Amino acid sequence: MIESTIAPAETLRGLCGGRVFLPGDPGYDAARTPWNVAVEQRPAAVAVPTSAEEVVEVVRAAAGAGLKVAPQSTGHNAGPLSGRLADTVLLRLSDFTGVSVDPVRQVARVVGGTVWEPVVAAAAAHGLAVMHGSSPDVGVAGFTLGGGLSWYARSAGLTCNHMVAAEVVLADGSLVRADAEHHSGLFWALRGGSGNFGVVTALELRLLPIADAYAGMLLWDGAHASTVCRAWADWTHGLAEEVTTSLRLLSLPPLPELPEFIRGRQLVVVDGAVLASDERAVELLDPLRVLHPELDTFGRVPASALGRIHMDPEGPTPGVSDHLILDDVDAAAVDALIAAAGAESGSTLLAAELRHLGGALGRPASGGGALDRLPGGYTGYFVAVAATPELGARGRSDAARAVAALQPWSSGRRFSNFVEEPVGATAVFEPDALARLRTLRSELDPAGVFRANHGLD
């Protein structure tokens, strides 16, 4: 298939100032490799634009050559594209970046390939916060188009519903601005509908008037997993919306670059943010602090610090994962989690994580988009390092085992930001929303030019 697409892809040479790479070209392998280096991407060509005009040129040329286009900034969520790019131009947006903040409107304009770290810093410089994720090097556009789950989520909802406008290259090569008054159907679809409708060259995000938060982590030895996990699950029931937290069972490798006190250990970690006064935050966290964590870093920190409290790996990393959404987590669910992924389970997972949902996440956002809420009580996310194919296969099996163990509590829904394999759209969207998305896609991209990591089938 690659051979049959080389000739059409040749027509793209010369675009993007020569930054188009075909199989066999010097630079092709580096350009095609995503952040998750365990994912194999072999597109017909890789184009690396640095402007909206170059994006327009690539889309028009690709469509004219009978090729599809897959936009990608970092490739954190590249798994669903594996094996699907032979007839596709991978549009690598990582060199097309920039951010500006309007402190009066409290809006950030973010260029299509930008990652979260500079956006968080730019907002914080004005005493504002943006609804970023737990990793500073995740691409803003992909995160937001897929929904976006932030440390502010239980009080403010999904990130996608804080989008106020987007600049988008459509399948016919036109560049349009979509907002509540212009191309309103497209604007609705972009908020949760992933990259199925065009290439987002810039988006505008509403910022939060938050300069700091009471945030950090609590850490215990893995021997206390049952006690801590049960306490966290009980604590989250009826918890105030000002609090967004995550619970993780960590199995850290004995790597010399890790601090000695956590190197090679099994740990239990609760981290997150409390959007309240110090006095109120101390009161809210007390049911966990009475369990005498080995490490307690919770305290008043600037909003700019929240991007790293989760300690997600930065830089290219090989990983495999699985995911589900749960209606509830009770004592039996905790026991099932520990049996499948705890210290005595034999699991190779690096992390078995539950994130608390509810609050504003569970209510339809006013004027919201295609994903106007995230129903369910918790997300489960299970990840292993895939340094070799053998480790990847074992990690994938262990992640699937954890998901299977928690199936009795599953809502049956999925959240595309956390899904690293093709998933049926019926598990992501409400039926009416999915029907509308499919209609809009057929109107905006009748030839199916765009290949999103998560489609609508």
C-alpha cells in the first residue's frame, strides 16, 4: 500500500518550505514518530507546516492527490491511528505554535501545534488559569477537541466547553472561524468531536480567574493500599465540587534517575487540587491526612504549578493502556482493583489510576458542544511501559485484566482522551449527538479527507 501511495504523495514535495517527508527520505522516521514511541505510524507522507497558509496548501494538495489527512501535534493519543495511515498525509503541527492572552476578555488564543506548558505560563502571568491536563507536554488542540479533563474539572466541567472560537481548515481547503455566531454547527462539533471536521490552526479558550490553588499529593507505601483506596473512595462520595483528585497504585521501576525514597517501590498516591481557602482545604483533606501519609505536599501553590503535580512522564515514552468509566467505586470495587493491579497481583502496570468525576462534569454545560458533559463517577486508566514488544504485550494484557476486573461497575461509556485503540463512537457520545456529528461530517467532509484518531463509526 505504501508503494501505491508514493506517487500521489510526490505531488506534495516542495510544500511547507520543503518540510515534506516520504518513506525513505532522511527525516521521515523522525517526523512520523509520535510521543508514544510504542505506536508505529507509517503514513504516505509527513508534512510539517509552520503557518495556517501551509496547512491550507497541504490539505488541498492531499485531497487533490486522493490522500487523506491526519492532523497531529504530539501524538500522545496516536494509538488508534496505528496501521491506518498508508493512504494518509500525517500533518505534524509541532512546529506551528504560539500563544497570546487577552487579560481583559480572559481568553487565550492558542496556535494549533502548541502544548500546554507555555499556555499555562502565559495565563498565569495575568493571574489566570487555563483548563490544562495533567501533562505539560500534551498538545492543546487534541486534548481540547477530545473533551479535556483538568484539575478544575469538577467545578468547571470539560475543557472543550470553554472553547470560545476555533480557526479551522476544512476539507475543501477553506480557512474559517467557528464560534457561537459563525459556522455554529462546526463550532458545536469541534467541542468533543475530535479531529473529524478539519485541521484546527488556532483556538480560543476561556480562562478562569484563578491565580492559585491548594494542590499537591499524598503518598503511602503500597502496603496501605486497601486502607487508603477504601478511604479515598468513601471520601469522594458527596465530596464538594471544589475538589478534583486522582488515586493511583504505582509500581515504580528501580531507575537511578528516580529519587531514592520512591525508587523500585509500590506506592499509593492521591493528588489533585482544591479550589478553596487554606482553612477550607485543610478541612476537606483531613479524612485522608489522618491516615498518616509518608509524604504530603498539599499546600497553596500558583496555578502554573498544577501542570506537574501528577508527575506524568515528559518526552517521548513507550506505553500501552486501557480505560473505562465507572458509575461508582465501593469497597468491592477497591478489592477488585487491588487484586488485579496491586502489589501482590503480579501486574506489570506502571500505574492503575482512578480519577474522580461528577460535579460540573456530570451536568450539561450551558451552550455546550458535542460532549457537553462526562457522565459517570470515575474514570479508570491503566498504563504500562512498553520498552519492548514483549513488555508491551504483557502490559496490554495486564491493563485489560484491570479493566475486566472493574467491569461490574462500568457505565459502558468511554472517554476518547484516554482511549488508545479504535473505539466505537456509540460508547463516547449520546445517540442524538452522534447522529448530528455524523450529519455534519457528511456535509463538511463528504469525501472523507480527514482521518481523526477517533472517528465517528
